[in-house]
Amino acid sequence: MINLTRTFVRQWAREYNRLARPSDRLEERAINAWLRGQPSRKYLDKTHFVQLARWSAPRGLNAYRQNDPRLVREATGLAHRVSNERLKVHVLTALQGVSVTVAAAILHFLNPRRFPVFDIRARSTLKKAGLWKRPPADAGLDAWEEYVSIMRRLSRRLRVSLRDLDKALYAYDRWRPRRAPRR
């Protein structure tokens, strides 16, 4: 079992920054920069919605492109404004190709201090730490709500940002050295 500490998060978040694809890091920065220029009532236009959804789950690109620009703006704006977190996800999943995982990524970008990225690799690391009881592949709405709660608690306890915690959990699962199989 792994022990999640502030040092663990800092070390593995740095590994993420070092090893993640440069294009992913550039897209993340570009989306964040665009959103910082938004008024307090944030939304995504279709171009940034497609970019963000592709960043989260590239296989759905054709479905993301099928969304009407007005619907994208209204759905993402409503998801940002509505207070009920479950409803935020439901609103976003009304868009073509948007799963709970993609909706969670959108919510993260709209409000990074409140919502983590909902990634299978992060859930796998939480499972190795004994904090996630579900199968890592469980990406349903109930699993997302539980995950958000775990991540917020962990972020507060370790005094790290949700994004650094996301990065560290992802990086540990993705790039940690694996032992050679026994013969």
C-alpha cells in the first residue's frame, strides 16, 4: 500500500510536468488562459469545448464536433452557474460525446479549486493507497461524487491543489517503475 503525503504529491506532480506530452501541457495552459479572460460567469465556446473535451478523451472528437455552438455555450454556462454538483454533470452530459469523465474535466477547468479531473489512473493510485474501494474503471456519476469528496479531503489534509494531486496520482500510475515479473 502506498502512503500519500505532501512530499509524494510534490514529487509525482513534478514528474507529470516533466513527462506529460508537451501538447497536453500546452493545451491545458491555452484553455486556462482563455478561461481567465472570461467574466465571472464562465462558459466555453465550441472551439474551446472541443479542445478541452479532446484533451480529456480524444476518442470522442467526432461527437464533440457535432454539438451546436449555442448549446455548448448554454450548457457550459449553466453548469458553471448551477449550485447542485450532480446537476452540473447532468447538464454537461446532454452534449454529444460528453461522459461523466469529460464533464468532470470541463468542471475542473471552469472551477479548478473545486473540481478534480476524474481519471482512471488517479483512481487506480487511490485504490493502491486504500482510499478507493470501487473498481478503478467505475466512471459513473455516483463514483464521481465519491471521488470528488475523497480528492477534496486529501487536498485539504495535504495542503496541495486539486490539480497537483490529480497530476501526482496520474503520474504515479503512469510512470512509476514496475518490478520485473517473477519467473
